[in-house]
Amino acid sequence: MKKLSSKIWSLIILFLVITVVFMSLFTNFLYDQLYVKDSEESMIEVGERLQSNYQGGKVTDEFVEKVEDFNMYSTFNVFAVRNPKELSACVPFEIDYDTLIGPEERRQLLKGEPITKIGYEERFEREVISVIVPLTDQNRLEGIIYLYYPLARITELANNEVIILISSVVVFSMLLAFFVHKGLGHIMRPLNELQHAVEKMSDGDYKTRVNVSSKDEIGKLSEAFNEMAAAIQSEDEDKKTFLATVSHELRTPISYVKGYSEAIQNNFIEGKEKDDAIQLIHREANRMERLTNELLQLAHSNRDQEKIDVYPMVISETIRESVDLLKNQSKHKEVEINLELDDSLIVQANEEKLKQIFINVIENSIRYSNKKSLIYILLKASGGNAVIEINDQGIGIPKDDLPYITEPFYRVNKARSRADGGSGLGLSIVKDLVKQHNGKLLIDSELGKGTYVTITIPLMEEL
Ligand code: ADP
């Protein structure tokens, strides 16, 4: 987290440095272009004007005086000399004639063109610009007009402005630092909050949520985090209730088995009572076996991402086999099962699982039917699906319970279902298995009249 803010800070400082460098280069450019060039141009202009007063021949004292008179009106120092070597007598600083006017400059002067020099003078402690305008007559250098002007330093030029500039840079930087600090705090706060929340989550505190204070990317991230946290929390709660229910379901048979086996061991019960107790222990052990089997099935069927092995199957055969397996139970209840099956329907399915679906549903129909009643099982094709309808004339399911009966451990009448050996897991397994076959499970019921279970499974596509 620290790293992100220091990255932003470095970017801003880099930006400031670039701006300052650019500004100073730009100011130097302006100084050079506007001030120095401008001074040079006016000096040349003045020099050339004075030059035009020269009519050739020897440079007269009168001309020299006239030029010097000009000093009174001009910001530049101007004077004329006949011999350039006299220059050093006229200026308040050292002049080395040879370096001032070398052969190249001499040639230029003889052509009548002015020359410009800029050099640092210790006497003035600043740069001095000087312009030399030639006085020529028939290719002879009769004299020169010399103009010089000590240039103001860039800092002097903009003395006040520089102070204003520096102080505004300082104020600006402070303001910038303040706002960046505020802004960064604003950006980093939700990120820090998120980090803490994630840490809490990984410690198992699924109740953690973060504030969503903006609509930007970070706000979206916080929102997504909250949704994820809610999903994990609900899954965690589901898991806890599921485990609590499983332990609860096991506790009753275990306490029966424990109690009766202790009674037998200590010879507290004899004869018929003892036989009944052994039968009860046997029944409870069966119940536990069934419960653990169903839990195992549920665990398997829950992994619906897992691909199941499917192959083409005549679905009516599987239904018949399932009914056959439940013969004893239906006979026991004197329930008649009526089959009306289309034998031409083929689906892609896993035989084991398909059988499990039918056994669970038909077993329920028998279990919750009244003695000597009828169960109809119909198999037909409809809209590219195999539709299996299982209809009983049993006790039915109250409307309020219908939405929940496919949830694990949900039973309409706990006492009765327990006596029937039901665990409330059957339909939740069926729901998962049907889903694995890309099918649908629909349950409708009328209390006291009967229940309709409709299962749809896609027919195998004809080649
Ligand atoms: P169980 O093992 O208890 O039968 P299921 O998940 O198969 O569990 O069914 C859940 C509950 O739905 C049952 O306890 C029962 O109350 C109700 N139920 C299921 N099928 C029927 C049916 N054909 N007729 C009436 N009630 C049914």
C-alpha cells in the first residue's frame, strides 16, 4: 500500500521538476530573444544612423564630437575613434584590440558591415554587448563607431517578478502537496479498508463488509468484495446448519442404540422386551446406514460441475427396473402401480443415477400413499424431452411446504417421516441428479389428494 502512494508522489515531483526546468529554459530563451536581440538591433540601428553622417575622408574631430554628443540622449555608450587602437582609452574596461577585431572581423568591417560582440566584463560584473560600425572610405577603414551597453542580468531584469515567481512556486507546491495528500488519503482509505477486510475474511470473519463511498473502480471493487463476502457468509452458514442437522439426525438413533444396548448388557430387560430392543437397535442401525449412504450420494451429486458418464438408454426399461426393485414395498402397502410407458424414447443418461432418481421418487409415492391406492407412472415425449409423470393418491404436501421439500433434511411431518425411515435427503439428491442430466424437476401437490412429480430429461438427438 505504501508503494502506490510513493509512486504517485514521485510522479508529481517528476512533473514539478520538468515544469521548473522547462520554465527556466523558456525564460532564458525569452531573455536571449527579446532582450539581447532587441538591444543589439537598436544599437546597430543607432550606429548605422550615425554612420550615415560620415561623408568619407578623414574622420574629423567634429564628427567624433557629434557622435559623442549622442551619449546624452542614448542609453548606450557611443563614441567614434579614428584608430581602433585608441579604443582602450575611451572605455572603462580592458580591450584587447587583436581579439576584438581579428582578420575575419576586419574583412567584415571593410565591407561596411557592423559586428557584434558579447562578453563578460569584470568591471561591470555583467555581460557587455558591443557593436562596431565601420567608417570606410574607398576600401580603407578610416575609423569606427563603437557602441557598448552592459546587459542587465536576467535576475535583475525580472527582480520583482522572480520573487513573485519563486513565492508562487512555493505556495503552489504547498497547495499541490496538500491536495495530493488529501486526494491520496481519499483514494487510499478504501483500499486500506479493503485490505483489512480481506485479512479479516481470511481469519474466518465472514461478517466483514466495507463502505462503498464512491462509484469509481474502487467503489465497484468494494461492492464486489461485499457481494463476495455475503456469498461466502451465506455458504458458511449453510454449511454450519447442514452439519448441525447431520449431527442432530445421528444423535437420536445413536442414543437409542446406546440406551438399549446398555440395558441388554446389564440384563435390565428380558424375554420379549429384549427381542423388541434388539429389533429397535437393528432398525436404528439401518436408519444410520441409510442416512450415511444418502449423505454420501448428496456429496457426490452436489458436484454438478463434475461431468457424469452418459450413454444412450431406453428410459422405459430403467423405470420398469426401478418399479421392480420396489415391489416388496408396494405389495406391503397393497399399492398398485400403473405404467404407461413409451418404449421408443432414448435419452443420454447414467443408468445408476437415473435409477436412483426413479427409486427415490417412486419410493416416496409408495411411502406417502394410503393403503390400497393407485400410483400412475406415465412416460411420453414432449418438445424434445422425455417427460416422466409420477402421480400418487397419497397424503399430499401442503402448499406452504412445496417450495422447500427439495432442501436437504426438509420433511413436512418430522414425526411421521421418521417413523417411515425418511431422512429428508431423498428429493434434494433427486434434484441434483436431474440437474446433472440437464433435466428439470417439478413437484405439485394437493393436500389429501395426491402428489404429481414431473421429471423432464432431454431426448437424445437423432443423428
Ligand atoms: P424423505 O426421505 O423424508 O422422504 P424426501 O426428500 O424424499 O425425504 O422428501 C421430503 C419430504 O417431502 C418428505 O419428508 C415428505 O414430507 C414430502 N414428500 C415427498 N414426496 C412426497 C409424496 N409423494 N407425497 C407426499 N409427501 C411427499
